[in-house]
Amino acid sequence: MTEPHRPTRPVSRKAQIIGGAIALAVLAGVVWLAWSLMHAPKGEGGGPGGGFGGGRRGGPASTVAVATAAQTDLPVVIEALGTVTPAATVTVRPQVSGVITQVMFREGQMVRAGQPLVQIDPRQFQMDLLQAQGALTRDEAQLASAQVTLSRYQTLLAQDSIARQEVDTQAATVKQLQGSVMADRAAVGTARLNVGYARIIAPVSGRVGLRVVDAGNYVGAGDAAGVAVITTISPIDVEFTVPQDDVPRIGARANSGAALPVIALDRTRTTTLDKGTFSTLDNVVDVGTGTVKAKARFANAGGTLFPSQFVNVRLELDTIKDAVVVPATALRQSSDGAFVWVLGQGQTVHKRKVTAGPSTTSQVSIVSGLKVGEKVITEGGDRLREGGKVQLPGQAAGRMGQGKGKGQRAGKAGEGQGGQGQGGERRRRQQAE
């Protein structure tokens, strides 16, 4: 069964007026929002100067970082990888054979030159010394007797009471005994040396390595392993390589008598291990690498450098006084040579050719083309064009904040207008009912 048709009530004139007013208000809000977006200031999103771009003239502004050219003393440094080498490495070997009766050092101990290390049983050598001394005493007595006899023969010969042949024979006997006495004295000296060699002492100052012998071991003269290994670690040397192109400059500075400072850094180049001075260059170029070996000496008073340790070496070759320096990231290369982007008036950039000088890991000196106080671009230079406008990071952040604020205000206005539209719709339904 179908429902009876209900006649539609005509809309009152008052409801029509209210609905038209609401529609006009919504249209006005849309027109105002479009006008705001089209007439936004340059640099904000959506406007002619906003957004991400390449810094072209009249185009979007790029965000860059800048630095100011400063005047300072710039050190000319050469960096290389080096190896710590002891000033002396000595393997202490016994010079006589025998049984070790005493070990007088500890592993890793610092010893001084002349300090006793090992004692070998000296009794055999003491007996040899006594035997040599006895032979010397005997031959000295025979020599004295022969010299007295020769003196008598010479007196008789002067009186023509003895044959000359007997005098000559006695003189030869005296010389023979003098030779025997000399040999005996050498034997006594050798025996005394052996007694001294039985007590092994440190030939140099340094650090003793791990023990290779213990008390009770028999050692022979000249054993390859020795009884101890001593490395001199204070002072200590560092060997490193430098390019052959830098050899003339280093040689000229060293020959002038200047002390070239050298810094030893750890593998991360953040901690200074010790400071020393340049010593010398090798006398040949390595044809395989095109480098020359060099050596620097360090006091190593704190023991921070250890033999065979790998370190980073920084050789300060010279210091440029009052140099114009900029960050190394500001210098760029093109087919025309080195150049920098200079920040000018109105936050526009200009390309300028420069002549670069010596540099460090973080700074580069500018010989010509740049003045102290001028601002150069250090980051964001790949997107720049001649005469393009740029903005700094702080300015970009501020404009982004302004854009967010306007967007929030526009959203709130739209929400309010939407609320008005919903309220009007509810009133029209009530009137129709």
C-alpha cells in the first residue's frame, strides 16, 4: 500500500535570504584565501621567490651557509702516516759460556746503561785468571834473572874476558822472555775480561722485553736469542714518508737551521700523543711510491709512543703571516680555475676567480682575489647562479614559521565559516518543519 503524497511546503523568503548570505560569506572566504596565496611575500612557499630553487635571477632563493674571510697566521703542514721506531734496539747476548746463577731484572722493567742484568757462574773464569797470573809471575822472574846475566856478560865483554857470541845469545834469551811476559799479561787481561763478562750489564738505557732465560739455564757465547732485548723509548723516533715534490722545501728549511715542529697524533687524528722535531731525510726516493722516508725525534717523556705503533704525523713546514683564509669548503674548481661565491648587496651572489695558496685540513689561504671581511658561500654553492638571490638558514626558518602561522589562521577561518554554514542548515530545516 503506497503512502499518500504530501505536498511540499514552499521555502520562506527569510530562509532564502539567510542561505544566500551564507553562500556569499563562503565565496568571500575562498576569494580572500586565493588572493593571500597569490600575493604572498617573496621567499614564502608558493610565491615567486619561495620554495627550493637554484638561485636564478628572479627565481627561488637557495638556502646557503656563509663565512667571513679572516686574516691570520696559517701554518703550512704536511701530513703523513708514520711508524714509531726505537732510538736503539739491543739484543743482549752473552760473551762467555756458563750456567746462569742470577737474573736481576723484571719483564718490562726500565733499566739504565751499566745496570746488571744476568750473572753467569764466574768460578771457572776466576781460576783461569789465577792461572794466567801465575804464568806471568814465573816468566817475569825468568826475565829478571836473564837481564842480570846479560848485564854481567856485557861487563866481561868490556874487559875482553868473554866471547861476544855468549853475550849475543844471552841478549836473545832476554828478548824471548820479554815476549813471554807480554803474552802472559795479555792472558791475564783476557781472563779478567771473562770474569767481567760473567756479569752481563745493560749496554743502553731502555725498556726490557719479555724474559728469554731463567736462572739455571746454560748459555753459550753469542747465543742468537740472547738473555734480554732492550729498546730505548726515551727519546724515540717516528719514521714517515713525504712526497718527493716536498723534499726540496723540507731540505731547504732543515738546512737553514730552522727547527721544524712535528706532532704525533693517534689514528683518529683527535689526540696529540707527543710533540717533537724533524730529524732528517733519507738519501733515496722510493721509485714505487714516489716518496722519501723521513725521521722525527720525540722526547716521549710520558711513554705515549710505543715501538712499532702506527701514528699520524703532522709536520709544520712554515707559517704564513697575515694570510687571508677561508674555510676549505668555500673554494671551488671549474674549467677556468679556482673560484669562490661572494655574498653581495641584497643577498645576491657573484662568482669571483681567486688564487689559492697553501691549505690545511680545514682552511685555505687566498693569495689574490679576495679581501678580509668579505663573505663567501661555504655550503649550498652547487645550486647557485651569477646574480642569484640566496637566503641564510635563520631567514629560511623564520619564513617557514610565518607560512605555518598563516596556514593555521586560514584553517581556523574556514572552520568558523563551516560552522556558520552548518548552523544555517539546521535553522532552515526547523523552519521547513
